[in-house]
Amino acid sequence: MSYQSHPKWLEDAIFYQIYPQSFYDTNSDGIGDLAGVIEKLDYLSWLGVNAIWLNPCFVSPFQDAGYDVADYYRVAPRYGTNADLTRLFKQAHRRGIKVCLDLVPGHTSIEHPWFKASCRHKRNQYTDRYIWTNSTWDGGMPPLKFINGFAERDGNYAINFFYSQPALNYGFARPNPYCPWQQPVDAPGPMATRAELKKIMDFWLKKGADGFRVDLAASLVKNDPDSKMTIKLWRDVCKWLDQNYPEAALISEWGNPSEALQAGFDIDFMLHFGVPGYTSLFFKGKNQRCFFDSRGGGTVCDFLDEYLKHYRKARKGYISIPSSNHDMPRINNRRTNRDLEVVFAFLMTWPGVPFIYYGDEIGMRYIRGLPSREGGYARTGSRTPMQWDNGKNAGFSLAGAKQLYLPLDGRKNRPTVLDQKTRPTSLLNHVRRLIALRKKSPALTAKGKMEPLFAKPAKYPFIYLRQRGREKFVVALNPSSEPVSAPIEAQGLNNLNLEMGRGVKFASKGKRITFLMTGQSYAVYRAG
């Protein structure tokens, strides 16, 4: 992997994830659009973020909120035009903000012309672009799921998610000789699919995109239990990308950083699926509390032990811990602002590249009980409109309430950007200060080293060191409501100066520093 380098700009990148249909509506149709993203770039610049991940914005029947693409080369009319997306790239770049698009390489919509051609009984150039059995009476093999009786073609097609998302054919790592429809990865159909993937990336990079977040990146090659052929495929793509667009970022939804970074990706996430650990931070499990729970009872070690396995291998890329995203409950799932301040103190001082989901910076809430929209189901409550001000529809849109993409948080005390910008003690200003501290401090950026100083099973607090060169920071976090104390070794940690914090004191004695922390407290100290 000596060919693979990583864009320099990722070292101090802070991403903001935008779900375009819920961000800002400029034409009063109730759905956010690209013009709305452009109009809010100054807000993002004020906040301090310098990179955007934009959820899919391409032509789609929207049976899965745009993750069922019908044309990879054209912006969906409800969002605008290709010219609008190009304008977004240019306007963002003027403000020092990168824009990464969401790439969906594993499947298309059933409305895509490629799939419609693949459905025909007569062979054509798209016959082998999707995974089909040889007969309608051949039900395929698990774990793949198949849809039968759909087309004039005598066969059943494999899906990746919903019935409307047929799996593109990148081949099988271990084709079953009893299933002649399972093609090897170097067969003409899979190779043509791979070439098309590069063509799509090339098209948008030439227009000004700065990279891609790749949906379900680990799923392309089928029957690949050790991921070797999937890793090989992505190494090929990354080599091409590095040779042609060395400053373009590639971010995977893989959920296994050791594999994803080995494949050549610049960033992979720890998420609510894949390797364990993320949920133990933020979401309580069955008969178990998460670490960031004011009632206590959680343990940071469930996350940290897994994280360190991957962190020690991550010499060629970054591991990201997102605030949340469109596929999981928001971080404000029954949390208070005090809780969220401690959460963000962690997220903004942790190694890797931070990702803030739109609205998390003001504490937007996960809305329970909403009917599904565009395949959202339980995810729908994390996709409600951004809350900008106290005007009509919280400033999201001038459309009638029934026209809105999704209902707003109906509570009177719902947080808004306008209200929080004017209050110095707001969550929004807290996040903004943390971002500013991170950006000016090399030790807190993606490449700064991390060393746990106090992390014990079922105990609070969590204390860790961030260091790059001679610059050092000590971060102490107590999400629980109970006061706690913790000793750490004092070697090399003289003259601790508080940069940000609340409710933390320390006492030095000999070779030890003891931190005394009130409930729901945090501190970021610069070590002299």
C-alpha cells in the first residue's frame, strides 16, 4: 500500500453531515434543496466546520431517501440541477469548506435504466451488471436475498436492502460451482461495473467534489467472508484515485476500521453496526447503560478496548466517532444540555476526524413515533427539518405544514440556531468554542496521539492525553451525575492550564495528580 497517501486537509477537517431534504428549503415546496445549503454556508463557516458530507442528491424515486439511485450523473430536480451542485462546490471552496458527496456503489434503484435493460430476456451490455439467478425457480443462496417474478427475464435478482435496490454485480470471491450465475470478480460484468464506478467518481471530481463517503463499502464483492477480494477491489479504486485526484478523500461506511483502512480508505467510522463499541458510548443496551448516561452504570472500556485494537493499526488513515447520523437515533435521545456538553467535549477532543450530524450542535431531538417517510422507518425521527429560528416551520421552509418533508419537533422549547447563537452559554456556542480550540491545537487534530490515563471498567471518569510534538492536552470527562475522583501519573504533565471546562479541580502531590470532578463535568487542560 505504499502508493496510498492521504489528503493533507483531513488532518484538521471537521465534517458536518447534511441531509439535504431536511436542511433548508428556498423554493417553499417543503423539501430542502441545494440552494438552501449554499445559503447556509456562512453559518457553517461561523461554526468552524470546514468539510461537508452531503447525503445522496441524485435522481431517484426516493423509496430509500435517495439511496436508490436512478441516475448517478444528474442531481434530483427536487434539489436543483447539476449547475447548482457545481455552484455549491465553488461557494463552499471560497469559504475554505470541502464538499464530499455520498456515493452508493452497491445497488441502484429498480428505476435505473441499467436495471431495466438487465431485466430483458435478450442479452445486452447490462445483463451481467446485476446479480441474477439462471431461473425464476432458482431461489438463490443465503445470505443474499432475492426477488422473484419481477421481470421478463427468467431469473431472480439479488437485493442489498429493500426490494427496490437491486445489487450491482462486482462478482463473488468464492463462486459456488453449483450456482453458475455466481461470477468471479474478474468476469466481464463485474469488471464493467467497477469501471463505471470510477467513471462516476471522475465525473463529479471534475466538477469540483472533494471526495466521497461510500455507502455499504464492505458489501460489494459477495461471498467474501474475510473481505480479501473487497479490500483488493477498493485498493484498485484508491490507487486510481491517488494517481488522478490525490487530494480527494474517500470515507467508508464499513464499520471495521482495520479492514477499511487496509483497503485504502482515508476514514472509516465506528458505528452502531460492525465492530462493537460505539453503542456502548451513547445508546443503552438490554439491561445495560451506556457510558454517557447521567445515571452512571456504564463503562468506557467496552468502547475503548475495541477502539484501541483498531487505533493501533490505523497508521494509514483515521477512525471517526460521529455525533450520530441519518441511520441511528440522534445523540440527543433523552439527554439534557449538560449531558451534551460532556458528549461534545469528548467528540471534539478525540483522535480521528469529527463528524457532526446537522442539528446535533443545537441539541435537536430524536422524534419518536413518526410514520415512515421514504423508507426511513425507525430512522425517520433523526431526519426532521433543521430548526433555524422561531419563525414559520422553525425557519426551515415557508411551505404549509402539511407540505413539509417531515413534521417538525412540535415542542415549544425546541432548540434553534437563532436563539443559541445569541446565548454565550448555549450548546451551539460550546460546540463552536471546542471546534476553535481543536483547529488551533495540533495535538487535538486528527494526527495527535492519544493515550488513556484513567479508564477502568464500570468506573468514572475517563481521562486521556492528546499529544503532538511538545504540545499536550489532558481531557477529563465525567458524564455521570455523581462526583468522582481519579489519580493519574504526573510525569510530563506539569502546569495544567484550563482551556475549557466545568466542575473540575485537581491536586498535585508527588508523582500523582488527582482530579476531583462534580457530576456531569468535563475539562480540557493544556499541559505546560
